[in-house]
Amino acid sequence: MRHNLVLPDLGLGELPVTVSLWLVEVGAEVAEGDRLVELAAESVTVDLPAPTSGVLVETLAVEDEEVQVGQVLGVIEADE
């Protein structure tokens, strides 16, 4: 089963959020809670964790791309 990695509301108001760095490569296995992607907004950096265990099969946002709340950043194929 596929699970989307969605950018949640980080409580940063109207600040633009940018993908700084993918911490995991496509094809890598991840465990629920593993840090997947680093996001930046002005002087704040936030890591987004894996919502489930599985394999990161796709990244839909690239580094240095500005992203919006609710946007799908990647896809994980769950271990189910």
C-alpha cells in the first residue's frame, strides 16, 4: 500500500517553506518516524518524519523547491 508524505501545517504562518535536503534516497527502506526530508523557512529548519515503515519509492519535490501545506512531497510503499 502506498502512503503519501504530505507537508503538514508547521505553524509558521505565511512563511515560505523550501525543501532543503532529502535525507533518504529513493529505494531506501525507512522506519516510521525516520527523518526523511529537511525543510527550511527563514531561520527555522524542520525535519519531516516517515509516516509509516516501508520503501521511499518516489520524491515529488526537489531540493530548493518552495512547497505548500498539503503538497505531496514523496511516496512510501508500506511493508504491509
